[in-house]
Amino acid sequence: MSSATAPEAVRPEATPSAKPSTTGSSRRSEGRLWSAGSVGLALLMAVPVLVILGFVLVPAGDSWRHLAATVLPGYVANSLLLMLGVALGTLIGGVGTAWLTSMCQFPGRGLLEWALLLPMAMPAYIIAYTYTGMLDYAGPLQTALRALTGWGYGDYWMPEVRSLAGAAVMLSLVLYPYVYLLTRAAFLGQSICVLDVSRTLGSGPWQSFYRVALPLARPAIVAGLSLALMETLADYGTVKYFGVQTFTTGIFRTWYGLGDTAGAAQLSALLLGLVIVLVALEKGSRRHARYHHTSQRHQAIRRHRLHGWRAALALTFCALPVLLGFLIPAGQLGIWALTVAEEAYDARFLRLTLNSLGLAAAAALLALGLALLLGYAKRLHPSPAVLASVRLAGLGYALPGTVIAIGVIIPFAWLDNSIDAWMRATFGVSTGLLLSGTLAALLFAYLVRFLAVSLQTVEAGLGKIRPSTDDAARALGLRPAGVLWRVHVPLLRGTLLTAALLVFVDVLKELPATLILRPFNFNTLAVRAFELASDERLADSAPAALMIVGAGLIPVILLSRSITSSRHVQTP
Amino acid sequence: MRSKSKIFAVLALLAALLPAAGAFADEVNIYSSRKEALIKPLLDRFTEQTGIAVNLVTGKDGALLQRLKSEGMNSPADLLITADAGNLYRAKAAGVTQPFVSEALTASIPETYRDPEGHWVGLTLRARPILYAKDRVDQKTLSTYEALADPAFKGRICIRSSDNIYNQSLVASLIAADGLEATETWAKGLVANLARPPKGGDRDQIKAAAAGECDLAVANTYYLAGMLKSQDPAERAAAEAVAVFWPNQDGRGTHVNISGAAVTASAKHKEAAVALVEFLATPEAQAWYAEANGEYPVGEGVALSPTLAGWGPFKADDLNLGRLGELNAEAVRLMDRAGWR
């Protein structure tokens, strides 16, 4: 991962001419090149989304009318409720823990600071399977309870895991780390002087949290929340298993059940429309506020020491997400994995692990590079074309992976078949399918799906660098690429690592696009875990699931180190 | 440039991890919606016996079909394997399959389980009977699927979501037998009798019946067979608490689906593909299916595993399974109207 960020590595290609030129005209043309290049790249990333949007023009059957008359209103209501639940869960869990671990001192804080990220390594559908296996009516907990008390069905009340509320809890448990991670980085990056000033002006600790720290961290909180909500909208595995019918259910029901591909794509387009509206609302409400720091003074945070019941409360509040989102489900997976250990671990299992890690690493590097280019292009030339195309490129995150995969299959196969037809006509040779069914197509799909993650992170980081820094660097003769490479990249090292690691963990967990786009005989841990779990063989799926979690742990730990150590990097 | 070359190095490394698909002159490429664990051992045995390499991608039906359609005549796939008849019908309707003739298959597979125009054949039977809690249900009170809508079963039935293809096929078979209107009335009655909103898979319905949440569950038999073999004692106990009832024995028979295979229109190894299908229909392969997967053999004269034999013989619905595919969308709409989640 460090290879991509080594300063000397990219400079030759980023600055085409050997010597930095300082003439105005060449600067302008370089600026235009940046804009055009980034618009082109962003549009390339947007191709699958555009393909799906393009289905709006295809006449679909009457599935629409049928759905609208029967089930669609219920699906939409469920989706909105689920989003509301996840928003509440991730905000309370994410912002609360971020504030406590960065501003307060209590026993166990140092451990929890990084442990709070652990649930991020847990795929949502796996935590859903695991909790159901444990808590369902026929599961060990309730069975033991009945055996102990002699109660039968209906004699006692137990919350139902497989419900809308259950799905909101499951998704919140694995998605709150996005909010935690970005918010915490924002709190740590805030000049403590600002908080000190607010305190000298008479605010209490809570007031300075609500009136200064929280508003200042808003871009980061919103970035984290929008990732969590987009992930919620795209989720299919969890809601399907829980029998909660959301908008995504409608998409797949139209496609698989009614056999209406165009209708399903149109529903996906509608989903995207919803996301676009949400994003626009947020942007509009923020208007011209700017969030970068103007002070150069930074002091180490003096954490407020908590005692007695306050310390106990803080500890409980921060330990609970780790316990529920990681320790308990991982423990259950561990128990299941032990029961099948002798069959599960062999040479093929190692291969699965290597496949997963290799794909995740490649996708993370590529997504990081793209996010840097696009994020910086936005900063350099926030023209409508650049802004719109970058926004479009980030939309893939809100679409279910299978829909993205279809958006990749169609244009890739078309391109391959066109090249093949042309080569046949011109040279009499058939090239067959060049890209379809290769890892390149799969990596492209990952980029489309997860670019938003790296982009949000990089943009949030860039937003904190004062524009005057750019001006100074330019005045000293650096070209735009030079500013990016020699000023921003070093300043953002922690942010960049965060962006890459987030994508890495996401790709490790990704299932639907991998399932449909992978080459022959190519499996990953997620595919293995899913195939067995969806065949209702939970114990057999546990070793692969546990390995996904295990492999995700290393980057997660790196992540937490990077946010603690990047505290001072963001100001020159 | 170094970073770029490193990225390429990573990609090259990934590529090297791939087994060289296409390295063998004689091979079969499969797109399969059957899970790898359920067919791979048989494919390996086929390679051992014939030297023909088998390359496999598994995935979901709709997505695999879209991949086949988009790739067109350049698609590398020779064979499409699915876990139900409806998707074979859909692939045929999309024009991505081709007819194939094999005397061995015609001889060993009954007509009901073959496409009339020879585009696909069934390889295993998957029966979907009624399972009942032994301690609470007198099997004399059970008769047909139709009777499940009877108010006598109010609050006593568990069945999974209508998103599931097995339920869609079951309802399609009811439409074929009883007509649209009667089936819609039936579906409403069934929904009114459910013990809980549909959720989870077939095993979950069996567990719920065993635990007392409901008395009857509708589930495919191989899930029950899988639970009986489970390493988890609780799962075995749940499976032992229920028994199989074969509905509609005095009429058309119990609803069955198939897992099956179709040769793709783009097949570049058609002969090898047909040879593989023939292999999968041999008594040896059929016996493995029955033993390892708990599915019923599609051909006659294959010895059943003790578990399957223990559930007794039954009469299967002899509807041509292509009809299930034709009626699938109709079935989904009907279930939507009936409020079957």
C-alpha cells in the first residue's frame, strides 16, 4: 500500500514535461487537461450506473403497474424505516463513541479506541445468520431457556431477530464504524484551541460539543452516515434472510420472479434517483459553509478524565458495540468453525484466502489512485462538468452489487463482441471475449461499487487543507500535479491509508458482484461462506466467514493506528 | 511508473493464481446456479474418468442468464446447470440454449423431466412435501396442498417467503392444476393460516415446526436429509421431530422440481458437454446425488439411500416441468396479490 504513496513513484507520469514550466498558458492547458481527464475517468466509472439508468428508455412490461398496485408501497416504507433505524443506530453509536474515545479518559479507552473498528470486518449477512442461529426460537438460547423453565411456545416474550428492527440493529452494528472512523478523525483533527476558545467563552463541555465540535465535524459525520445509508439501501443479503421486504427486494423480485430485467433496472434507477435527491438536499443545506481550519496552533488533546459511574457508563457505552458487533458473533463463528475444522482447512482454503486478499489489495490501490485524481480535480476546477461527473461516479455505492455487475456485463460484453466482429471482418480472426469473465471486469466492478468510499474519505481530508496552502505552493512554482503529489499526499497520508483500507475491507466482504463476474474456477472466501450459508449450512460456512473477519482485522488495526497517529499531520 | 508496474505485478500475480482455463483441448465450461459443493465432487469424478477438464462458475440464475445473453455467441459457457426447471425454461425462452440429442438420456430420463424440444433435461428430483410435527399432528388430518388453506390449520403452518423459487414453482403447479382463480383463493387462505410471517429458509421452517412454533412446514426433502446428517445435535433432534407426508397422492401427486442442465447456444464443446450430462444421469452419479445431497434420482432403478427409502415411495406430479417456468411470473403476481410475503 505504501508503494502507491511513495512520492517519487508517480511524479514522472503526473508531470508530462520534464521541467516545470511557469508560463500561464501551459498552466491553463494543464488545468484543462486535469478537468477533461477527470471528467473522462469519472464517466468511465459511471458507465455501469448509466447503463442501468439507460433502461429507463426501454419499454418494460406491466410489472411496474402490478408492483405499484400490490407490494411496492410496503417495500418503500420498509426501506425508509430501515434507513431511519440505521441512521439513528450509526449516529448514536458512531458519534457517541468517537466523542468519548477522543475527548474523555476512562479505563479501557486505549483498547476500545481501536476495538470499536472491529465490527467493520464483519459482513452484514454473516452477522445476520449468526445472530439468527443463536437467538431464533429453535436456537440454543431459547431452547435452553425452555428446557430450564419448562415454558412452551407463546409462554414468554422474546424480541424477534428476524424483523425490520432486527435488520436495523444488525446493519447498525456493522456500519456504525464508518461514522465512528470519520467522525473520530474529524474530532482529532480539530484544533483543540477552538474548543478551548469555546470553553473560555463560557460553554460547558456538553455545550462545546454541541455548538462547536459537532458542527465542525459535520462533513465527516455526513460522509460516514451517507456511506452507511447507501450500504443499507444496497443490502440484499440481510433483508432477504430476515424476510424484510425492501426496495431491493422489489428489484430482485421483478428480475428473478417476474423475469423482467428492464423493469428491475428501472426500479434500480428509481433507487438512484432517491440517493441523488438525498445527496442534493444535504449539499443544499450546507450551502457555503467551509470547514477547514484557520488556526495553525495545535495542542495535544487533554482528555477529560472521567471517574466513578461516569467512567463506568462511558466504558459500557463504548464496549457494547464491540461486544455485540464483534466478540459475540465472532465467538459463535469460532464455535461453529471448530465443529467442522478437520474438513474445512486445506490447500483450497488457502487459495480462497489468497484470492480474496489479492483482489482486495488490487482494488484498494486502484480506488485510492482514482479517488485522489478525482477529489483533487474537484478542488482544482469545481466546474459543473467535473462536479456532476464525479458525483455520478460515486453513485455505484447505493446499488446492489448484482445490479452493478449487470451494468458491467452489458457494456463489457458489447465491447468484446464489437471488437470480435470487427477483427473477424477485417482480419478473419476471432478475438472472442477479451475482458468479460476476467478479473479486470471484476476489479472494474469493485471500483464502481466502492469508489464512493475512497472518494468520500479523500474529499473529507482535502476539505480540511486550507486553500491558501495550494495558493502558496502554486505561487512557489508547483504545477497542479506537483501540489497534489508534494503537498497534499504527504499531508493526507493518514487519510489515504484510511481510504485504501476501507476499500480493502469492503472488497473482502463483497459478494454479489464477485459471484457473477468472477472467472471460471475462481472462488473467494465470501463466495464460499455465502454458498454454504445460503444452503443453510451455517456451521460449514463458519471457517470461511471467520477468515474474512480475520483477514479484515489486520487492515482494521492499521486503520486505527493511522487515525491516532495522523492527528498532527493535517496541519502544516 | 513504478507504482503502475507494481499494480500490474499484482494483477499478473492474480492472473497466475488462476488455473489455466482453456489450456485443455477437451473441456466443458459450466455456468451453474447449483452451489459448488453440490456438484463439484461429481464433476471431479467425471474428469477422472474421461480426462475432460471441467471449469465452473456458480452464481444466481437471473445474473447468469444475463451474462449468457450479453456474451452472446462468444460466451465460453457450454452448459447451464440450474436448481429448478423455471430457470431452464427462461434460458430456453431467451434463446441461449440449443437442442441436443442423446439416446442414453432419452432412455434414462422420463419425458416429464425433459424439455419437449430437447433443450434441457432434469438431473435430480427435489420433492416438496408437507412435514408435520410427529407429537402434535395426526397424519390422517393431512391430505393435499389445497387443504392447507382449510381454516382447521389456522396459525399452524410455516412456509418460507414467496421470493423463493421453490414456492413460486409450487404455486405455478397449483395454477396448472386448479386454475388461477382457485389458486389465488387458496393462497389467501394459506397466508391466513401462517403461524408467523415467512422468513428464513426451509431448514428454519422445519426447526420452527420441531420447536412448536407451528405444526406443519412445507419444505424440500433434501433439507431434512441434510439436517438428519448434521453435526449439530440440536439440528438432528429437530429433524427427527418431524415426519414426511406426501400430499395429493390420490390426485396428481406431490409437487416436484428438478435440478437440470441445458446446452448453451454458444457451446464450443458440445460433445463433451453432452457427455457430462450423460455422466450425471448414470446410476453411479444418481446414487451419489441421493446419498450426498438427499435428492431423488431422476431415473428409475437407482437404489435410494436409507433415509430416502425410509420416507417411503410416493407419486410425483407428472406435469411437464416446462409449465412451471411458463407460469412463474403469474405465480409471483398471484402471491403478491394474496399478501404472501
